Amino acid sequence: MAGTSNERGWVAWLARRHAPPPGGLGIGDDAALLPLAPGLQLAATTDWFLEDLHFRRRERPEDCGYRLATRALSDLAAMGAEPLALLLSAAWPAGLAASWRRRLHAGLEAAARDSGAALAGGDLSRAARIAFDIVGLGRVRAGRALLRSGARPGDSLWVSGWLGYAAWGRRLGARAQPSDREQRRALARWRRPRARWELGRRLAQPGRASACMDVSDGLSLDLHRLCRASQVGAMVFAGRLPAPPPAGRSSRARSAAARRALDFALYGGEDYELLFTAPATARARLRRLASPTLPLTEIGVITRSRGLWLELDGGRERLPERGWDAFDAHGGNRRGGRATP
Amino acid sequence: MAGTSNERGWVAWLARRHAPPPGGLGIGDDAALLPLAPGLQLAATTDWFLEDLHFRRRERPEDCGYRLATRALSDLAAMGAEPLALLLSAAWPAGLAASWRRRLHAGLEAAARDSGAALAGGDLSRAARIAFDIVGLGRVRAGRALLRSGARPGDSLWVSGWLGYAAWGRRLGARAQPSDREQRRALARWRRPRARWELGRRLAQPGRASACMDVSDGLSLDLHRLCRASQVGAMVFAGRLPAPPPAGRSSRARSAAARRALDFALYGGEDYELLFTAPATARARLRRLASPTLPLTEIGVITRSRGLWLELDGGRERLPERGWDAFDAHGGNRRGGRATP
């Protein structure tokens, strides 16, 4: 349910017009929340996945299907919800091979099965370019859902897993063969990002995260959204970001690689990690949730003053509100093209 | 959640691969059903609404928005579910006027408010042509939902409201001014079809409907789907269809008009009425549900033998499985073009 930066006004207009459902949560978070029964809320989210904007036909269809499912599952993860079901609206042009569709479904099923969500329905139509809209439905105990609005000054800022690898993998391309372990990781993280729904459910237990969202459009843009919802600011420590390590033979090459890795981590998008905040009292509990396969990294601090800052090389600079934006993507020719300077 | 006739194989393939959610209902009905709490199921449906296929930009945006909401609300009605919330994924080209979007939302809100459903979320993106995917979420008591599969030989076949007016209105066109009461009704039924969710909830009470679906792609095509799901056949009495009355000065003109009205009623689509079956024992109760503003008409009978027949002018003919089909609509140039011979 990502809004888009320069469509913020439209989302705000919608949110003003539509009161949240009684006992629930409306427009503006990763998913809507609806009260369904005493003690129980439904989390519901929907996400576009459009040819030449979110994927290209030359990619492996299995990878597209996996990423398609992850878009919805990651929003459920961000709310701390248990995934229940997916619905898929699909449209395609005449002559799209059935084998492409079957392979896409194999990838979607792999991601869905993993999460326990069943593909329960959808709609079909025809379109000039392939288009998907995926619906994620999940369940969360009333009052337990993780919102963007819960961050408090003094909270630590955390992120799961790794940042920037997906953008790097996307830059390497659909047909790239990895030349080393880090490139292999980058391609895997871009092609098959695994939604962090187990982590989300754990973070939603009392005394853990105070706010949470998923990083789909880049750390910077998504952090601006979280801070706006919580009416706070943040300081991010660049040196702590779990980004690709700089490689290169000369120090100049390593320095350029480090800058590129930082840009991928801050503005790249498609990480599908969880960005969350927590009070200091939760630190020990959070450390116990981390594992070698899913590290949790403290990357910054929430501040009372509303600006967003990046601490870098001993200095500090404003963290610009940019990242992946469908309305700046020029029909997909520059998918994530702003990720490098 | 309409499948499409010549994509039946694809829907069947999906349904075979995806077991229904435990205690719920998966691919193939008007909406999916998910168990959420003891005694309670969620009904969830999703429907495309695409420029030049389901609507045109020269129509009044308010009408498009109303019809967009009705697509989802009508699927909830068909299950006997109480509408709770809508989610809307919207994509549009650069330069689409904000006033168009605001007017569309005014229509969507009118339909949603009427039903008690809140717009609770969605997604935004960019696309070459305007595209919407609407999600409807509703609530139904466990075991009470109306399915396509419940029709039994000997049941009567019923339809709410009127058939064929919407297709006639579509043919009259977006800018038409009605010349009489029937044309006014046709244009209104096409532009602002009201989902029958109150009726659906009443039909879902014990001892009333045995099967139900909404008529979105035309009586004939949708009845074939209902009969296939119930493993039965049907006989439809053409003379009983609540279709537009034939008008004309000569008997030849009236005869042509009658044929056209019958075609609209059988194959036109976008009626958003409820097509349902019920045992003879329910007849008196059903008659009491009818009103002048929403008649309920007994139009046929369910048969053990699997064929679908139309009784017309004292003879009988096979009822062909055709109606509105996105995969035959040639990119929207012939929206409903097959409705007339």
C-alpha cells in the first residue's frame, strides 16, 4: 500500500475524505486494519506489479511471481500480521504464452506456500501490457498491529537483513551471472526477496517494536514516511547500514564502490526488509531475535526535531526524501534509475 | 471474481493447483471465503476496471466510480455477505486531471456509503491507460454464504430486478439523452447499477436461496457457470425475463425490438442483478422479499440433465454459452459488441 512521494497530496486528500473504519485503520499505512470479531483484526493490502515498471518480461517468470507475492506478504509482515490468503488480479495481452503464466505461478506459489497463505481468488482480463494487482490478507490480534505512527523520540531505529543488495542486483540485470559471493547475494535478494513475516509477528509482541514498516521504495523515502506518521525526526548512521561492502583494487575504486553501495542502501528500494523502532528497554530482546541468517541492525535514533539526517564520515547531512517512485519512473525505462548518482 | 469463458481452462488450472483455504472457499465463485473466527467468514473479491474495456474516458467520471464500486459490492451481494470495506488500486497516465480523479471518487463514495463499506486503502501507480482493481471485503456467518454450487434439480431459477437494460443503455452511449421512461431506465441501469447486497443478505438466511451469483457478464454465460458449479442444467422461459418491453410502430419493428431486448437480457452483461435458485418451499418467502422497486422474477427451472435450454415462442433452443468476455473484446472496441446479432 505504498503511496508515492509526489502523489502525497492525492493520498492525503483520500485519507481526509475517508474516515478509517470504526475500530480499524484506513489509508496511509502498509495495510488497512478492519475489526472482524472481538480481539481480532484483518490486515488487508493491495499492490501493483506492472510490466516495464515493476518487472520486465525478459526476467525469469518464476522470479517475477516470487517478487509479486513478496510485495503483499511484506506489507502484512510490516503490520505484524499472520498471512492468510492472496488474491491476484491478472491481465495480459493476446498471445502471452501459457508457459510464462505457469512459470510465474510457480514462483508465486513458492513464496505463498512458504508463508502459509493460500491463493484464494482473483480476476482475469486482457491488457496491452502484463499487469498484476496482488491482494494480501492477514490476521492480527486487536491492538497488536505495528503501525508507522508509533515511533517516539529516543527510540532506536532498526532494520532487518540487508539494504541495497536488491538495487545492486537489479542493476546487474535479469541475465547476469554472479562473479562472486556478494554479487550472488545481490542477484538473489533482488530476484527472490523473502518477506519477513515471521519477524514481523515477533516484533508485534508486547515490549518490542514501537513502529514498523517495510522498506520497498528505499530506506530514505520510507523512513520519511515513518517519521511523518510518527511526527518525529531521525538520525541515520551511514557506517552502520547493512549494505554491500565496498570492493575494488584501488582506494579510489573502493571509495566509489562505497558511495554506490550507500546510494543503493538509501535510495534503491525493493529491499523488502522491516524498518522498525524500539525503546532502549527492548534492545536485549531484539538482539535475541536476530540470527546469522537474519541480522537486526541498529542504524539510527529517533529525534524530537522533525528533520532527517545522515551521519557520514564524521559530518552530517540532510537525508533527502527520494527513492523509488512510479510517478518518476518514465514508464519503467529507469526502474530504480535514481539509485545511482 | 469473474473468470472468462475462453480462459476457463486457466481458471480450472489455477483451481486445481490451489486447494481452498481450510474451512473456506477458493478459486471459482464470486468471492473467496476465509475462516477468521469461530462462526465467521471473510468474503474477499477483486475486479478489474480498465479504460477502453470496462469504461471510457468520455463517460461521466462519477458514473465510472459508481460502477467500479458496484463491481466489488455485487460480488459480496452474491455471497450474501455484509460489505465492510473496499481497497482500490489505481494507475493513470501522466497528465490525467485531478478533477477527473476527484469526480470518479465522488461516484465511488456514493456507492460505498450506500452499502456501509469504507474505502480503507489501496495502491497508486502510473500506467499508459487508466486502470483500476477494486477489492471488496465482507463478512458472512460461517456456513451461510451463498455459493454457485448449491442448485438442485427441481429448484426454481430466479433473478432480481431487470435484465438487458444496462446493455441497452451502454449501446445508447455515454452522451445519450433519454427520449422516454424506458430509455431513462436503461441509461440509469448502465451508468449507476446498484449492487443488491441487502437482497443478498436476506437470500442467505436459512430456507431461502440454494445457490446464487451476480449477473455481470450476461444471464446466459453466468447461468452456464452456476449450472457447471452445481452439476445441473436449466430451462429458461424467454417470455418471463424482466427485459425491456418491445417498442415500435409496426409489428415488424416491434418484433425486431423484442429480439434485440432478448439478446440484451441474455448476453448483454453489466446487469449486476442476483441470479439465484430456490426450492419450491421457499417461493412464498421469496415473494415477500420482492417489492415494486426490486421485483424478483421466476425465470426458469433447474434440471437434472446438464444442458441449458431456452423456451421461446412455444419451441425450445439451446442457450449458447456466450456473453461479455474481456478476451473477446478486442481491446475494448466492441465492449459488449456481441450483445446484438
